[in-house]
Amino acid sequence: MPEPFDDSRPRALAVSRRGKFWVGEPLFDRAPQIALARGRVQVGEGGIALCRMGARSAQPIVDLGRADRPRDVVEALVADRGLRATFRDRHEQEATRAIERLQRDPGDRRDLTSEPTFTVDPAAARDFDDAVSARREGDGFRLWIHIADVAAHVKPESGLDREALARANSTYAPGLVVPMLPQSLSGDACSLRPGVERLAVTTEIVLGPGGRATSASFYRSLIRSDVRLDYDHLDRIFAGAERAPEHVADAIEAARAAAASLADAAAATGAGLTVTSSEPEFVFAEDGTLDRSRRLVQTESHRLIERLMILTNEQVAQLLERKGVPTLYRVHEQPDPQRIRFMIEQLASLDVPTPEIGELAGPTEAGKVAAEASALVAAEAERRGHGASALSSLVLRAMRPARYSERNLGHAGLASLAYAHFTSPIRRYPDLIAHRALLSAVDAGEERPNPDEVAGAALHCSDRERDSMKVERAADDVCAAFLLERELYEEGQEKVFAGEVSGVIPPGVFVTFEGSRSDVYEGFFPARRMPGDRYEINDVESALIGVRTGKRVGYGDPIEIRVDSIEAPRGRVDLSSGEKREERGRGTRGGAPSRGRGSGSGGRGGSGGGAKRKGSRR
């Protein structure tokens, strides 16, 4: 297996015929066509071939399907980026031996199988790495946060451990998962599925009045989840539209009340960022065709699980720091004061209320201003009825990116003095390191992690996380472009869409918009196509301004657009004005620049975190 994202890896090429010869064009990168050598694997016109690249020709080694099928293109993207969903036989066999070993002897564990327990995950999820038990206790709560005991199955320096570290995390594309661990572990033996006994690591927390943790203990356990809920199901229970399963109703009510007390405590401090974010969910029909998508927004059920997981991550990090045990921390450093000052100028240029900034003597003061600005942005977007995601992106871009570190540097976005990723060891290697560290700290049968190896893993896991996010976002863009192509075919090429500006660069603006099949479309509207004026970017890079009229086209502003061209396999959409005109020039293929999604492009960012496409990347 080539190292993921290695330039020497095989590449996905779109196959076509030129006279007597077959050629391939890189499907996801701008590069010249290259001659295809004919061999055992032959791919026809319109197909996708995974090719071993040579200086003058490319050798097809795998037929990846067709370039007009979204699922095939997503699989090709994953293969092109060097990711592989399957595992070598020796890794599968090692996983099987671990399962059999633990079935014979699960070790010393606390039996919690009689405690009412539930899981909450996306409807399509299969790797359930966290479960919750809760009860009221006096004027507070007792919480049990159960996390899959991956450390019992994957031992340090084993072949499976080295493979998991190389992958570092699972990657989630529409209709496709590239797991960190073999399916026998990730989807079965380690997954906290309902009705079966599973090995877990439990954090037991006593929550006192005011949402303050008064004690926490950590131990290996044996649990049995009583019911599997998805977020929509739990929201319907909260809304009174459905009844909670009787045997977990009290536990759900206690968990809900405990999460509310944690939220009240966080609100009272006024610290941490208030961020509006969402993820797309794509739905495939039974025949494998892409049918529709929707934007998943955070609801009460998401916030409940997030608050309990954040609490657990904080408790683990605090213990490990107190005991000086080497581990990976999830760090989000305080921002550069100059970047915060620039962000405040950007918001002010968009008529968004901003906090007083004073001298901004250092990063700590800058972090407080950023937190206050994020709250003002959320309130202003709610008042306007639009712009929440776009305006929040300006705040996020002013912050430093979250990353992994062997040193505890705090988490500014969460206002946490110590924070670690612990609650998703099935899909994140840093969590597995934290499990080993915690279990060694409480004498539960694991060796203390090597500090030099932890330091090396910090950089590697941070890099892999960024790489996976790029693949996931590119796959989302591909699927959205295919859906848009289908919608225009069904409803007409001249359809006008209402959207809002999500990013600004000198050549134009990115626009998010929704239609009948999706609310996650995005495309690029070049400034040269904006009617009635010549547009230039302003000094703070928050808007394009008409030179003659002074008209503003900036972050969060509503705008009407039409689609000029679509390159669905590349996820590129080129836009023009939605204003009526007698004749519209058609765009050329590939007019839209690549979506930068980060600094300078107003794309989706984050103060941290990694979700199994199930929450914010904290």
C-alpha cells in the first residue's frame, strides 16, 4: 500500500479515445492527458482507470467504473488520494485473534450490564464508539460515559497498531467509509451495538449543582447497550412526538437534564466560541444512484452528546496532566491579536456589531474578544435570518487551527484548560493513545505511552486529519455537483437560485445555495460576470465593491444566481447573475477555481474537532 497522499501513488484517470490511441486525463487534478498502455485491465470510453504513472504513459491497474456515476467517482477520489478501505489478510487475522482472546478472557472489569444504557449516532452509522448511562442523584447527576475498549484489542507495536497509526483516522465520504480499523473490530467487536455485551472503558462522573464535576473515576467495564437511537429519533422524543423506550426513559431524561446544566454553566462563563456549522448528508437510492442531500444542523440531541463527550474529554485530560502521563492533547491555541483585530474590521465592514477591542495586549485578551465576537455574529445572523455560517467562518479563520500536541496548550474554542480526544478510539488514533495513557494511569493493565512516540504521533495525526478533511470535502463537492446537474436537467438550465455569499477572493465570490434536491450546493461567481459595474475586493477582504455604484457583495449577503457550467467529477460549479437578461453567455468547462476552504477563502473551518461526520470537529 503506498503511503497515503504520496505523489508516487497510482492516479485516477478519465479514459477517452483519440484516433487510434487511448488516453487518460487526471480526474481530480489539472494535468495534461497521457497515453494509456493497453494491458490486462482495459477501460472503455467514459470510464475511470486507476493507473500506475510513468514518464510517457500510464498503465491501468484497476477499472474504477464510470465518470458519470457519483458513487464511482467518489471511490475513484478515495483511491486517487491513496486511501484503501480494505486491510491486508494479516491485519484481519490479527483482529480475529484479538477478538477470540478477549472472548476467552476479557480481564478484570466492572459489570455494568444492568445499568440502563443507550447510544446516539447518525442513522447510517455502524461504528458506535460511545454509550451513555445516567441517573439523578440528589440535586445532581451520576453519569457513566462508556467508550469502546479498543486498547484491549489493538496492542502497541503490533502490525494492526502500526496500520491504525498510518491511517490515523477513518475517512467518511458519501456512501463510503475508509476505516482506521478492520470491519470485524470497527463495525462489530468494538462497536457498542444494542443487546450484546461489549468491552468498554467507563468514565463515571458525579455532576453537582451548577453543572460542576465533583468527582470522576475511570475503569474498564462490561456493558450492554439497551437501545440504539439516532439523532432524529431522540429529537422526536424531546419534542414529545414519540415516547422514549421505557427501560431507558429515566436515563435519557437524566442525561438531558445533566447536559442542560453543563450548558448553563458554560453560558455563565461566557467563554468559548459560539459557532454555526453543519455537514451535508447525501442519500443514495436503492439502485445506488444519488437521490438528494440535506444540511445537517446541530439540534438538542447533537448538543446533548457533544456536551457529555466534551466533559469526558476534559476529565481525562485533567487526570493525565496531573499525573504527568504522556498523551496527545487536542490543543487550540489563543489567537494572534493582529488577526483578531483584522477580523473585527471585517465584521464591521459588513455592518455586524462588534465588541470593544481596546489594546489587545496578548493572545488571552484576543481570545476573549473572539468569543464575544462569535456570540454577536450568531445573534446578528439570527436577526437577519441569513449569513450565520459565512459570518462565523470569518471568526474561525482568525483563530489558530486546532491540532494534536504532546504538550497541553489548552483549547481556546472550548475554553478548556486541558482537553484530549478520548471518546472515539474506533475512528481516531489519538483517542487510542489517550486510552492507553489513562489505563496506565489508573493501573488498568496498559503500559505508559513512550513520550517520543507520542510526540511523533502528534504531527502525523494532525497531518492525516487535514488530509482526510480535504478528501471528505472534495467528495461532498462532487456529489453536490452531480445532484445539481440532475436538478438542472429536470427543471431547466435557466433556473434561478437564491443563495448567499460564503467566501470572497479577488476574482469573485463563492455562493452557497439550495434547490429542490439539495440545500448544500456551492459554486463560484466570477467578478467579471457581475452585471452593471466592475467589482474589486475591499481592503479587509470581506466583500467585492462596485467601483462606480459602491454596491457590496460580501460574506453572508443574499444573492441570486444561475449555473453556467458544471464539472461534476471535479465538484466544480461556475455561476453567473440571476438577473434577467436576453442572452447569457455560457461558461467554459472548469471556470470555477478550486474551493480553498480555509484561510483566504471563507470555507468551512473549525476550532477543532473530528467528527465521524456526527458532530463538530472539536
